[in-house]
Amino acid sequence: MRRNDVSAMYPAAAMARTYPVRRDFALVSQIFFYSFLTFQRFNVLTFFLLLLATTACRSATSAPSLERFTFTSPHMGTLFTITLYTTNKASAETAADAAFHRVAALDEIMSDYRADSELMRLCDQPFGKGVPVSKDLFDVFTRSEEISKLTDGAFDVTIGPCVRLWRFSRKRKAPPSTEELAAARAAVGWKNLRLDPHARTATLLLPNMRLDLGGIGKGFAADEALKTLKGRGIDRALVAASGDIAIGDPPPGESGWKVGISGIDVETNDTAYALVLHNCGISTSGDSEQFVEINGIRYSHIVDPATCLGLTNRIQDTIIAPNATTTDGLDTALSVMDVQRGLALVDSLPRAAALFLKKEHGQTQSFPSRQFKKRFPNFSPN
Ligand code: ADP
Ligand code: MG
């Protein structure tokens, strides 16, 4: 996770605004709904049978009406917001408490600003030694490794030494020297974090390695919070960790949650577009709010693992996939990959849709992926 002081340094990420869908979004929702079924390879006949069954049940017993509740709590250097539907305040509060508790526990494991977090304790172990880790840490490492493979190393949780260098550079207002960059790069590379699923151990293969889960931890925590709510019978819920959102079943009587994504120009505070979503994750990443400026050059807090340099492209990407862990990891990688490579990757994934916004010479251009165009045909750029 990013440190608290760092989140002040890089103010809050592109914030996705969330609220239940109104009827005027019904058309978009329906389109999404049907395409989502295709996504899930869901048996349509089974679905309609189930639908008939639920309708029949509903008419036989009149269920108590659901109320909407919203809770917020600061974690991981940002504000987590839970919106859920249930029948009464007491169960809403207990469920939200449990979900925030889960997020806090994950923060204690994954934080890179708490010297005693499990992640930092692992980094303090001698390199080459297999260290037993908790199931949560092992799970997030496993998901990270999958995303590193998928993105050919553009996503890399061993990026820590480079991220630290850029934080330090910002404080001293000078870019890292060539020697500093070389030293940091020598301790980076996702293949140097070895995972053993049988022994559930992690081994750092190089000296001076530093792990950083800032690119995936919020999405993972949002997914876990949503699971906690589901475990308590609350399925109509949404957990937003700033720009990383885990989305459950739709609000009652609606076909999805309306999620507004801000444009690349944070100064104008515009909403570039709004989507209606359910049962998926969505993340937005980019340099619109989080950057450092040194000698007139704007460097993103996202670092290219191949060079150890903060990104200088003005890009924002939004990705939708089955869960928020995947979207959080991928949104960071897509920024590194840039539009052409990023679109090629997203178009190769059957269950992902993305939108890139790129600012060049004062002009913002948008690049929707194939699935994005198909699922949101009414999307009109800018
Ligand atoms: P945000 O923190 O704004 O949600 P991201 O999800 O893109 O944005 O995460 C950015 C964070 O990820 C950085 O602050 C840093 O901790 C970490 N990071 C930077 N570059 C990479 C990278 N190439 N791969 C994985 N993590 C990265
Ligand atoms: Mg991310």
C-alpha cells in the first residue's frame, strides 16, 4: 500500500463515483446484461428457468423491503466506501463493520509503510530463504504473478526499490541518478519472487528486494470486503476503494450500479462517461492526480519495471473484468503498456473490456477495446 504521507504527495486516485442506476440507463444496462451473460458463458435457458423460479417465489411470499446503506472508513491511504442493500440498519452495520475489519487486517499484512507488516517482515529476511507466509499474502502474490505473466512483466510487485527511489526524488526535487537507477533495477524482476504453493512459502531471490503491493492491494481488499458481505447474506453491494471497485448484485429493481468515471483532466472534474455494471470489478489508473514534477517533466507514480523510470505518458485507463483484484493489477500494467500494447492484451482476454484516455498536444483521445465498444455501444467519447 502507499504510505499515508505518499498519498498526500500523490493525492487520491481518479475517483469513480457510484450511485444506483436510474431508469434512463435501462437500455445500456440491458445491453450490458446480455453481453455479460455471453461473458459468463452462462446457460441462458438455465438462467430464464431460475428467473421464473425466483419470480414465482417472490409472488408467493412477500419479502421484506430492502433499504440502502452507505458506510465509509479510511484504509490503505484512501477512503473505502461500502454501499449495500439489506432489510435493517443493525444487520447493515454489523456486515459493514466485518467488511472494514477484513480490509484493516489485509492492510496490516500488505502495507509497505508499517515496518511490522507481514510484507515488510518478509522483505527483511535474508534473500534466498523460503519464508512461510499467510494464506492472504500467498493469494495476493499468486494473483500478482498471474498478472505479471499476462502482461509480460509490466505489472511487477518487486518494483519497490524503483518506487522508493522516485518518492525520494520527489522530496529532493531531482531525478534519480543513472547509478541509483541501475542499483534499483538490479533488485527488480517478478521472476525473482519465487512462490511454492505446496509449502506456502515465498522466496526473494536477490539482495535488496522490496515488494510493493500498491498496484493490486486495494482491489484485492475490495474483493475480500465484498466476499465478507456476501458471507453475511448481503449480495446487493458495492465496495469502492477509490478508483478500484468490487461490484456485487444490482440494487433492487435495477439492472446494475451506475459507475461514473472521471475524465483525464482532473482540473475540470468532468465525468467522461457512466457505465452500468454488476458482478464484476472496475479500476481506473493514470497520472491525472498522482504524479511528481521534476525539472518540468511530469512523472507518474507508476514505474516501468523495464527501465525503473516513472511513466511520462499522459494516459488513463479503465478496465472491467470479473473481479477487482484483476482490474487493479491490470490497470497499473496497462498504463505501462500504453495504448497499442494495452489494447492488444485486453482484446485477447475474453472477459475484459477497457477504455484508454490519452492526452497529447492538449487533446484527449479515447481508445475503447473491442469488448468495451460491444458492451457500451452508446459510449460517445468526450
Ligand atoms: P492507484 O494507487 O492510484 O490506485 P495503481 O493501482 O496503478 O494506482 O497503483 C499504483 C501503485 O502501484 C504505485 O503507487 C506503486 O506503489 C505501485 N506500482 C508502481 N508501478 C508498478 C508496476 N509497474 N507494477 C506493479 N505495481 C506498481
Ligand atoms: Mg492498480
